[in-house]
Amino acid sequence: MGSPVRVLAEATPDTRDRYVDLLRVASLGAVVLGHWMMAAVTPDGVGNLLAVVPALQPLTWLLQVMPVFFFVGGFAHALSYRSLLRKRPEGSTDSVYAAFLRARLQRLLRPTMVFVLVWGVAALLIQLLGGGGGLTGVTLRLVTQPLWFIGIYLAMVAFTPPLLRLHERYGWGAFAGLAGAAAAVDVLRFAAGVPYVEFLNFAFVWLAVHQLGFLRADGRLGVGPGLATLRRPALLAGGGLITAVTLVAAGPYPLSMVGMPGEKVSNMAPPTLALLCHGLWLVGAVELLRAPAARLLARPRAWRTVVAANGVAMTAFLWHLTAMLGVYGAMLALDLPLPEPATAAWWAQTPLRLAVAAALTAVLVAAFRTFERPAPAPPVHGHGPLAALGATLTLLGVLGLSMVGFAGLLEGRTALLIAIPVTAPAAVAMTLCGWLLVERAGRGRGRGQRP
């Protein structure tokens, strides 16, 4: 009997789109590597390498690959929801919404809840013991920042059923509507100066990218065996790139596709039309690579590697900043040299820092990977309104925690979630309550199912 990874890889049906799994792993891996590379840590705090060396900012047009992950999510969500609809007993009027939410969010939220609880307890103990200053305080604030991605992904899952219906009715028109709404928001923001309207693009921009995944699920991005079918992804990549370059050149959009400290306008928070066009070019580019990647993934060893990585990808993503900041903390504690960022000595030290961060991440993955293991298939039915409430609470809690962090936990430190002040304890409570509601709502039983 082989290893679990080998067994799972060998059991993969021929109908599975292996390239989607590769894109999921590669996009999260690129984000992890980007975070490790961008950290400019000194004894005085944590900065951003892209601010120290602005000439490196064009690299974000290759390394800002979150749009690819959300595009892949749209593809997977469309297939999953349609599969649950097909399994619904004939004549049943029960909603499959709760079961869909639980099925899609289980592997996402279980490791997230563990991460939140472990760091919450650690932050409380550190501050009760009088710590929380220096790099420790910065760590308590920064480790939760990647949770914004979890929040956005939650929203995408929650909105999949209605947006999938729009897609099935209007096709490319549904995508165009979301993209047009994102453009309108930027016009209102930059030309008319309407306050707070920019936050709408957290929905419009990312859901537009997500909608491209629906189009891929229906084979409407045009990739196939013939050169003619490459036309649409080529137009998507070329058009997106040209439009993004034009928008950045004409302003007011910055060059960097990731947030920069102190900048008045960020392409990321909240997202802009320029980031949406950047997403279009990335989606077109990865679709052009689909055929050679499929040939590579037909090799057993390559596919086993992807299967193994997919099984721990979310755990690694959640803990990678913990590992990176742990490396820097150990260097400071051991009084090891910490060169000024972007100097020759700093670049020479980078490979070793990355290797140690990767090793520490592997240790954390080994400790927490069990919470990412797939659970038994959920029932087809559930309580839809309860699931929607749970998803909303979890979304608000995760986004709030990503903004406020765990620093100043005992002092009641707050951050603004759009226009509402939120504390870390309140964010944790919303996250946990929402997750429990999603779990409970998705455990309903349909007729004819055994208890």
C-alpha cells in the first residue's frame, strides 16, 4: 500500500482539470515568496523592500497573483455548486446553499480557526507577561494581515449561487456588468470625490475576476487544441496588460500592484480598475500556458507533487508570516547581524533567510496540517438563512481581525472596518460564532438520508 499522497494521486479521474490545482498551489506559493522577499526588517521595525527600492515595483506585475487564485476559485465553486444541485433528491425544495457553504469553507475555515485561537492565546499570554514591544508587537499586528484574503474568498463563496445564475443567463455580460461597476466606482472616487464609494470595489473587482472562473468552467475562455482557440485568452492578456499600463501611465493609479506604506492611493486596498485589468492579463496569460502545463502534469511525479502541496497549501499560507518573523526575531535575540535592507550584505543573506523561513514553515505545517484534511462529504441539504448569517459574521470577523491584529489586545486597540470600529476580541468572537453557524446550518439532513 502506497503513501496517502500516492494513493490520492493515482485515484485522480481522467476528467479532473489538474492545471487548476497547479494554479492554486502556484499562486499561494508566489504570495508566500513575495511576502518573504518584501519584508525589510531592521531592529527599528518592519518596512517594505519595494519602498526601499522603488525600481523593483514593476515585479509586482508578475508576482501579484491573487487574481489567479480567485479566478481558480470561481471555476471550482461553479463545479461544486452544480454538483450539489444534481445530487438534490427529485422534487425536493430544500436549499443546497448551506451544504455548499460548508463544503467549500470547511478546509478553509478549520485551519483558520486554529490559527486565530493559537495566536489569540499567545497574544494574551505575551501581554499579560508584560511583553508586546519591539518586533514582538509588530508581529502581533502583522501576522493576521493575510486574513483579508480569507475574508474576500468567503464573500466569493457566499455570492456564488446568485452570480452563477447571472452568468448562466448573461455569460460575458455578467462579467462586463461587474467590470463596468468597478470602473464607475473609480470615476466616482477620483473624478467626483465621492467618499467611501471606493470600498465597493472590494466586491466588484474581485467578483469580476471570480466571474472569469465561471466562464472557464463552461469552456468559454476558448482554450483548446487548435491555435484559433487561443485567440480569446491572448486578447484577454493583451487587452488587460495594455489597459493596465495606460491607466497607470495616465494616473491616478500607482505603479505597484501591491499596497505601499504611506501611499495616498493603493491598487489593492481598496482594489482599483487598474488591478482588475492586471487580473485580466494574468488570467489570459495562465490560460495560454494551459496546454504545456497539462502535459507536465500528466507525469506521475509532477502530479504527486501538486497533490501533496495542495493538501497543506492553506496551512502554509496562514503560518508563513509567523515563520518569517520568527526567523528575524531569532536573529535579533541571538544578536546576529541584520544588514540594512537592499544592501549587498542583505541580498547575500537572503537565500539563507528564505531557507530557514521555509524550514520553519514546514515545521508549523507538520504541527497543524491535520486541520486541513478533507472531512466527510456533507449532506446535500441545510438551513440556508442560518448559513448566510454565519458566513456574514465570519466574513466581518476575519476582515476585522486582519485590520486590527492582536497587538494592544488588553488595551482595547481598534481598527475601522469600513466605518465601524472593531477590536480583536470582537473580531474573534464574530469569526468563531459565524463558523459554528455555518457548520450547524450545513449539517441538515435530506429525506431518505440516514442519520
